[in-house]
Amino acid sequence: MKNVHVHKFLILTTILVIAGLIAAGCAPAGQSVQPAQQAVSAQDAQQIAYDAAVYGFPLVIMDLTRQVFTAVPKPMENGAPANQFGNKKEFPDATFTAVVRPNADTLYSAAWVDTTEEPFILSVPDTAGRYYMLPMMNFWTDVFASPGSRTTGTGAGNYAITGPKWSGELPEGITEIKSPGRWVWIIGRIACSGSADYDNVNKIQDQLKLTPLSKWGTDYEPPADVPVDPSVDRSVAPLDRLLAMDASAYFTNVCRLMVETPPYEADAPILTRIAGIGIKPGADYMAYYAGLDDDVKSAIQAGYQSALKAMPQAKLGDMKNDWQMVYGTGDYGTNYMFRASVDYQGLGANLNADAFYESTFIDSEGQRFSSDKKYVLHFDKDMIPPVNGFWSLTLYNEKMAFADNPINRYSLGSLSDPPLIKNSDGSLDIYVQRDAPDPVTPNWLPAPAGGDFSLTVRLYWPKDIVVDKQWASPAVQPVK
């Protein structure tokens, strides 16, 4: 596996550093320099602030998410100190509402890796053919590397995650993965067929290790009882913390975080534009903002708030056979509103090549799904979800949580235990309804006792026909 360079990053040249220092109000000892104010109308400031809020959204939401995840003294299911894995050991049930549209087909192993001091070596065990992926995401929410079944196979491996400025020699047998920024978010997923499979997956999770390069070859154990940042309130969701910020606090974070994760070369036009209201890598935005006229301040606040309202309303994908198909996640280029909208509604989205999701809320007649009706999802033999990994179908209630049902079945698919039963011609029928079919079949996905519901198909390591936008699940048919 070669060093991973998905994008070329904008190099912070001496000129840009000097400009950042000037914007930050830095000056030789004994002198004071006020932030340079650029003449800008209130109308222009409002639109620039809108664009800047959209552009910078991934940086701020990622940083807040990191803070919450790592503000724990030891690894647990929903967090871990920096440079350690937190492992989800079992699927959530119908009482779980902390995250919308959870899955019941993979167990998660996540870590935030800080490359500031030195590289960390990620060690992965042999999964004996079991599907897994360990996508690595930068603060722009682009997936810049993705060790796993699709890219590196299922054998054991060691990967050195190195920072953007690191250069040096690595021990033999270790593959370098160059991070474009300080922080790396690993969101690992390992295929799991259900509760009877937990022990098998947990053993794999326990063998995922992060070792500092300086400790490689030793009996390294990660630190225990790690000090926790007392300013982080884990009871407040990262998005809620972001939405509580005013524009000056938000853009102060954007300026700071653009130093830790430099912008891309392709971002040059937007960087020039947002510099018009003082937003630059390393700038002291609070000082800049304080010197603005009140009407410009109000305009910046209005543009910022307008952007936050637009993000969850943006169209995310195409409709095919009544399924919403979201293409292009994890590799956004300069499509800043799409990126911000995905991050707002589902932070941590994968590359389509690793995992592709489609969702529907309506049947083939355009009616919303109702637990009072019966439905069938029929796949012809050549239309069964085309994957190199595996696929699943999950049902969610009107609150986008798992639907409580007598057999605690929230999902089924190609890994189902017991396995799905195909028809004699090789086609497949899945029955979505409140009460068990007669005769009872493993192809039954229980609907909730009452109310609306929705469905999501997940395809792990989908075949090219999916990524190339040539495939979609058939519409769900109501049973008359």
C-alpha cells in the first residue's frame, strides 16, 4: 500500500504565515498593531459570512466531536482518550435514541489520533476473511485513507499514521499513511451477524492497537486514568454546542483550525473571498471582529445564522425507485454546501466505494409507510444488492430509531442468522409488516406497533454498478 495522498494540500508559505501574523495582530516586541480592516459593505459581509460558515462547518463540528469523544479517562463504548480505541461491543436496541438511524450490521471501533508529537502505528489483526474497514478522516471530513477488506485485504497489517510535517524512517514491514492534518478520526466498522457473533468481533476489536513510533517493539500499554478537559460537557451534543456559538466564536475556531488542517489548493478562491471579512489561517478573529462597524457585525451574524439554517435543508442525493441515493460522500472537492449538509445530518460519512446507503420513506404508490399495512421488497435474481462485502436492510420508526418488536429484529440481509430464503428462481422477497407472516420466515422485518417508519439499505464494498449510479433497489410494494 503506497502512501496515501488523495488531495494536494495548500502549503502555508512564508507569505501566508506573515499575513496570518499580521491578521492576528502580531508585531515586533514593544509595538502594537491593530488588525487591518478591509472596507466591506454590510450586504457583501452577509453573503461572505454565509459562504464562510458553509466552508468552515466541517472544521468546527469535527473539533467539537473530538472534544466530546476524547473527554473520558479511559476507553469506553462511546469515547476514549486520544490515541486509544473506543469499542462498541454490541448493537443498540430499541431503547437507544442518542443517534438517529443506527445500524445493526457492524460493530464500531473509533479513535482520534493526534500526530503532533510523533506517528502512531495502527496494528490490525487477521480478520480471517471477515469484512472490516478503518476509514481515516481529516478535519475537512474527507476520507484520505481506508485500510480494510477493500483496499488491504483481511490479513494482519501495521500502518504508521504520520503527521503532515513528519519525515523519517519507519521500521521494516510498516506502511506509512500520511495525514494531511494534525488530527485523524478513525471510524472502524467490523461486520457482525448478530448477538451470537459478538464474541468473535469483540476479539478482533481488542486487537486493534495504536502504538507511538517511539514505543514500537516494546510492551507498550496506553496510559490509564487520562486527565479530562473539565471545560467539555459530554452531555451536550457537538452540534448543539456549535449551534449555540455566535459568528465571532465560530469564525475564531475556523481561523485556528485552518492552521492544524491546512486548506486545499483548490480552496484558493474561497480563501480569498472569506479573507474579505478577516477569516484567515491563524488570524485573531475576535480582535478583527471587535473593530468592525455595528452594521457589518450584524450582517456577519445574519449570514452565519442563515447558513446554519440552510445546511439541514440542502438536497443530499438523487431519487431512484423512491430511494434517496447519496453519491460523492467522503470526497467532496469544492462542493462546500454538500459537504456541510452531509456533515450536519450525518457526520462521518464514508466513501461510496466502502459503503453506500439508500433510504426510503414511501411505497411504490407514493404513500408513506404505515405499520397498519403490509409490504414486500422483491429483488429479482439479478437485482439483489451487488456487493463484494455484504448488505443489509434496516427499519426505523418515526423517530428514526429501531422499532421495538417481539423478536428484537431490526435488520436483515446477506449476513442474517438464520439466513434469508430465496425463491426457486433465485429472486428474494423481504416481508415488511407488523405481524409475523404465515408461515413464519426469516425474511420478515418487523414494523413498529404503530406509526410511520422508513427503510435503509446499506451496501458494504458495493460493486461498481452501484458507485457508477447504475443500480438502485426496487420500489417497495404494498400488499393488497
